[in-house]
Amino acid sequence: MRQTIIAVIIAVLAVVFALQNSQDAILTLYFWDVKFSLALLIIITLIIGIAVGMLLRMKRIMNDKRTISELKKKIVFLEAPKNTSSSNPSSKQV
């Protein structure tokens, strides 16, 4: 709940900041020049940053889930009762 509130506050502050910067800006990528509102450019950059952050976090979460699954399998294997009758010399029949 607290993370949601913080995210909403940051989003509202970003929108207010973007709206206060409404002058035009030129975006240049190699030979491509595009004229945007600075507010729109800031919001697009914010959205791209959030998307990249979420993708990186999802990769980390997937790796963590895989590690947890492997460790659970290892725990089950280590906790399984072992057949010790073959190694117990008193259980041999003569």
C-alpha cells in the first residue's frame, strides 16, 4: 500500500513538473529531428524509464523464483529418508 502511495506521489510530481515545462524541444536522433513539447518528452522519458525498470525487475524476480525452486528440490532431496539397510552390517543375513 505504501509503495502505491509513493508511486502516485512521484507520478503527480512528474506530471506537474512536465506541465510547467511546456516549451518546445527538439529531439535529435542521428539524422532525425523531431519537435516535441518538453512536457511530452519528459513524460515519454519517464514512461520508458519505468518500463525498463520493470523489465529488469521481472528478470530478477524470475531468477529468484528459479533459485527458490532449485533450493526447495534440494531440501526435499536432503530431507528424504535414506535406505541405510545396505550399509548397516548388523542387517546382513548369514
